Amino acid sequence: MPPKKRSSGTPQKKELKGNMKSGSPDSGENAVLSPERHKDKEPEFVSLSEELQATNPICDHAWRIWEREIRSMDKANMPYSNRQQWGACLFIAGMELDGLSLTFTQFLKVVGLSVKQFISLVRKMDVNVDTISPKVNTALKRLENKYDVTLALYQRFVKTCEKMSAEPDKAKRTELWESSWTMFLLAKGTFLQMEDDLVIAFQLLLCVLEFFTKRFTPSLLQSPYKSAFSSSTLSPPTRTSRRNQGKAKTRPPEMDVQLLETLCKESDCSVDEVKNVYQTTFCAFLDSVGLSGLQGLPPLETLSKQYEELYHKNKDFDARLFLVDDETLSPSKTEVSKVEMTPRKNLSGDDVAIPVPQTPIRAAMNSIQQLRVDLTSVSDQPSSNLVVYYKNCTVDPSEEIRKRVEELGQVFIKRFAQAVGQHCEGLGRKRFNLGAQLYYKVMESMLKSEEKRLSVQNFSKLLNNAAFHTSLLACALEVVIATYVGNSLKSGGFGRNLGASDSVETDLCFPWILDVFQLPAFDFYKVIESFIKAEPTLKHDMMKHLEQCEHVIMESLAWKTDSPLFDLLKQSREEGPGEQAEPPATLNQPLHHNHTAADLYLSPVRQPPATESEPLAPGTKALRSNSLSLFYKKLYRMAYLRLKTLFSHLLTSHPELEPIIWTLLQHTLQNEYELMRDRHLDQLIMSAMYAICKVKNVDLRFKTIVTTYKEMPNTNQETFKRVLIREGQYDSIIVFYNLVFMQKLKTNILQYSSPRPPPLSPIPRIPCSPYKNSPLRVPGSNNVYVSPLKSSRMSPVVMTPRSRILISIGESFGSADKFQKINEMVSSTDWSLKRRLDGGSAPKPLKRLRFDMDGQDETDGRWDLYSIFLFSYLSKFES
């Protein structure tokens, strides 16, 4: 392991030199904390605020968080001291006000926590669901991702250095390790925009190791690195002084190809890709710091000073501290390496599955290697078989396909470089070529399957369909991207909110590729299932990833305003009440279909073909869209399974409510699908559950619903914190329920309290596992399973007669002055005032999402008064 003592090149006690001007929006009296202004707060809190160089506004905001949210928390669930919790409150306030002065490491040093401990603490503090804003949550997630990636890289760095170096002098070995690790951190931080891209960062690390290793004395290296030196190996290492550094002759750095190949081979890494990183990114870095022509070793002091500046600019954690096992960077003790079952030969010669620890880097390299092996015999140009299919078409698509691939390739490479780093065009080109190989391979497989199924060889309509080709290429590239960056989805996956303001340019996760190609998600959805069936070499985790992409499309992406899905739904409705996207009567039938990509992309919109100038002839019946029908079949089953999962966590004592909630949800998706526009399926599920509980006098509060929802896997807090209300105005799910959902469906909801309620919708047929606690397979998918959740943690009680109206009352969604604003809204005839609760110049989302507090009764007179005001206001919409 690295030495515990730090050399002179790494700063030790500079940790509390914050920059008050940088990052602080305040000036004058707010720039420095004034203790006399904070006599209403605990002295220890004010003292900590001074240590953390908080401004007056940050101190005030942090204290409000502590007073309203944290002080009353159950201490049994919060194993942290008041000082540590105060520190977290100050961090939250500083992030929200853009006023943090110290770096993250400096913050951790003061409060005495590690990265993992601090992140765990902040997440435990999200007691009222809105304590942690999306802004803070996003910043924490990026910090955590960067930490996880850097930790994995450091562990591999240590392992490689121990295998490589035979330097007997501990001091020299220490300095070499510090220099190489610091240079890597500097290169990664200055030339990679996506510092959490594990693969590219690891390839850059190999370049740095090559740079230092070839400057070693060969006798101080171990095999196989000792024998890897080329005849052109540089002279033994000498330390270049800072005085003579500027006088060194500049010349392009010479790559020791044999040494680099050895490093790549030992790491199962692509030599071509590492060479590309070396010749572009690494050489550009060396040139930028004046080390291109350096013959000896760079001064550690110079590297450390440059990294120090970068670290303070970014205000995150000091990754040099990994070298001394600093407590702020220690991993959680509960974390263990993932174990995969890898076939190994045992002593008796039989194949057995032995658990082998898989580090993140090893897992990534294995996945990439497997993909490259699968595509070894495939070209990034059409095969001879594909050319034959092209020639058999009525209209030869060859030239259009070639042009399209070329144009999309240029777009992809440009956007890839923008996301990853300005010198990464070459890597982008290599990844696009892998995607093109997979694109042509799967296209040929699809056509062979269609030929066998239909006994035809002329696929002119399909092969001249631009949406099909763009979707197929995008799907192939998504497989390549997910293989390299991990099987992840933007913003935590399923809960991704359409209104989120995340930067697309620095995140390659799905749906990045859709944005690059300007491809509607509904078009992309059509190719996913056929792609999986046509490519038998896809690994299990990649099939699961593509199915997750399909779910994200069905839950939100396909419902964007400009989605072609709405055109199909509008046409389906125009055909008459008997023409539905998918009749409910089919719900209890198995989800079996033989639709292929060709069926979905060529699915009739009007039959026979018609345009606005050529309407359908009288009496001619349009055929239902295959793509719309299949979409709704899958949507219904996914929606029901999610509802059932949430229901099993909340309402097991009221099983009779499940089919009623499902009926309302199914009715909404079928007849009020406009409620899904720019929204998320889970928002409708939670609203439908709350509405039925209200009308059935079952006490289930929104706080309980969203708290449970938040604990479910693959969910995102923005799903219930930031919901579209109208015209670009976003607010909490309670506001959405009161102002939109309940108003649109009030009549339908109230029918369920009448003696003759509406007929129940059929329950979608969900295959049940014969084992009670075994996972259930998601209908319409091959490899996605959902395990039963824990039993209910609540005991619903009957509501009082006074609170039987449907409006969500007894649950605050704003600060105290909101009630006065609501009064003004009710009495005012000015629509511009009614459409915003903050009274400002532009509509803004509410900054608070406060739910009912413990011991607060819904029959409280204050809440009844509020409900009267709001109900009076909402009733005006009906007239």
C-alpha cells in the first residue's frame, strides 16, 4: 500500500483557506458572518458556521432547516451528532444559495465525516421529502459518482504499481507514486469533462503510467514490464528542477508502444483506444503543462501546485488524500465488491461456477472485450448479404443509408467530444464505428428473420423508412455507450422528470442518444424488442438495460408534447368511441404478439392511404395502429404492476381498493391521456391512489405515499417535487392533484362513492410465481423482475365526515404566507395572479413541499378554512 507519510509536494495544513469571494453571492455585511445577528441560535451552531465560513443568509437558512425539519427527528434513526447534522444543514443551505466557500474536503474535515458518511447523513435528513432540493441532490449524486470512480481508479493504480515496481528505496517509491497519481488527477480534471467516465479515465491512467514507467531504471521493474522496454527506452530517470524546466527542449512525447501494449494487456484494455487517448488527450495535456519534451521526471511540487488550483476551483474532494488513506476518503465499511459467478477449472478438471470478485474496472473491461469479440467478424459497412437485400428493393436504399450513417456519424462524434472532452473526437469515432458494426449486423439478422416469416425478399418500404434506420442505429449505439459507461439512465433512472434541467451535454446516459439524433422516443421504442430478439449475443444485463429504456419511454419520454404518440391517439379518438388505443377487454389476455419492427414502423395510420386533401372514402374503416396497440398493451401492464407494488406497501388492509384504483388509472390513460403530456406515469398512479382513498374514507396521506414511493428502487424525487401544472409552471404533486388531476376527474372519482359505481376494468394478466416470495417477471419483457415489497407500515383509519371532499387538505405545500396568497387568488379576477402562488413577475415552482406534521389532525379548523378557500377557487374552473 502507499506510504502513510505525505511528501513535501502535497499540502497538509491549508485546509481552511477558503475563498469568500468565489461562489458567494453576497457582499458587504453578508460576506462575513456577524455573530451578534445570530443570538437566537445555539452558540455552538454559530461557532460552526464561522468555522465553515458561512455567510449570514446561509446561517439563517441552515438554522431554519434545522428548526423545521431536523431537530424533531427520531434520534434512533440518526446516528450523528448535532454538530455533524448542523454541518449538513449548512452544506444544504450553501448549495441552495450558491454560497459555499470551502471545498468539500474542507467541509468534511470540519464536521469529521467521510464522503460516504456525509452523503448518507444528508439523505437521512430528507424527512419532509423536500428538505433536500433537486439541486442539492444532483450535486451530491455527482460527487458520489466521482468519488466511486476515483476510488476504483486508485485501487487499480495501487495494484498496478505494486506489480510493476521493484524500487527498494521507499522514499523514492513514495515520490514516484505521488507524482504519477497527482499527474493523473491533473490530466483527468483538466481534459475530461466527464470525470466519472470510468473507462476513458482508466485509459488515461494507463497513459500516465507509461509516461512514468519508461523513465524508471529497467532493473527496478518487475516482469512483464521489465521485458517490455523498447530499444528506444529513455535514459534513467532524473528529476528536472523547476529552474531548468522552462529551458528543456520541447519535442513531441515518444510513446513506448511495447510498454503501452503490455499495460493494456495486463488490464484487458483495448490498445487502439489507449493509443488514441495517448496521441490526442494525453499529448495535449503534456503540451498544456509544458511537459511534452521533458526527459526526466516532472517536479512533484509543480504538479501538486497545479492540482491544488484545480481542486479549489472545483470545490470538491482532494483525491491526493487517497495516497495517505485519509479518513475523509475511506469507503463505507458496508460496501463490498460485487461478486459474479465466473466459470473456472477446479482441481478435478470439472467446470464449476466459483465466485470471483469483480472490481468496477475489471467488470467494465470484460463487458467491452465481450462486445468487441462479438463484432470481430463484422464490418462497419453493409455485408454482401445486405447489399443483396438492398438490390432486391423496388427502390434501392443503398445511397440513402450510406448518407444517413455518414451524417449521423458526424453529429455523434461532435456531440461525443462536447460531452467527454475536446480532444476525444477519435474515441467518439471508434465508438460510432462499433455502433455501425452492430447496426448492420442486427439489420441483416432482422431481414433474414422477416424473409423466413413472410417468404419475401423485397423490403423496400422498410429499408427506405428513415425512422427505422435512425432508431436501429441509435439502439446499436446505446448498447455501445451503455457497455462503456455502465447500464445507467439519466437522473437515477425510472423517475426521470421531463421538466428537469440537467445538462444533456455532459451525460451520455439514456436518453442522450435520442437528443443527439433528434429522434422521438416513441419511434425508438418500436425497435427495442425486435433488436433484442435479433441479436442473440446480447448479455443479460444489456437486455435488461434496453428493457429499462423501454420502460422510461412508456412512463414519460413518449409523452412529450411533440411526440407522435399524441397524433396516433388523436386519430384513434377521431375514428369514434369504438376505436380505442387498446380495448380494456384485452387486458386479461396474455401479452403474446408476433409484431416485428417492420410491423411497427409500417403500421397503418390510415387505410387505404389518405392525406388531408384525400380523406377516407365513406364507409372505409381505418386499421388500428399496431405500434399504438402494442404500446398500450405494455403500458397497461407496466402501470398495473407499479400500482400493485405501491399498493402492497400501503393498503394491504384494504384489498378491495386495488381494482377501483386501477379502474380510475386505466380510465385516465385511455380517456384523459392529455394528463400524461409532459408528465410521468407515476404521478398519475399516486394521484389515483390518493383520490380513491379520499372518496372511500380511507386515511392515506400524500406524505405517506411519496415517502414510500421514494424508498422504492429506480425512482427520482423530482417525480413528485416538480410536476407540470400548466404552461411551463411546475410545482409539487399535491398542487398537481388539487389544481389539475382532481379537477379533470372529479365527476368520475365521485362516482365510486355512489350506490352504482362504474364497472371495474379487467385486471391485466400478470404471470404469478409459484413461490410466494419469488420475483415476478414484468409482462412484455424477458429479463426484468420485480420482487414483492415489505408489508404495510400503516393502519388506515376512517376519515371524519368533515373531510370527505376530494381536495388534499391537512397537508401543507408552502410556507405560512401561502394562505394569504390563496385568499388573494380566490378573491381576485386577475388570472395572472391566480396562475402563480408566489405573486412574483414570473411563475415559479414552490420552494416548499411540507406535508402534514405528526399529531396534526385534518379536522383542524385552520385546514378547513384553507380548504374552503381553495375549493371555492377551484369551483370557478367548472363554470
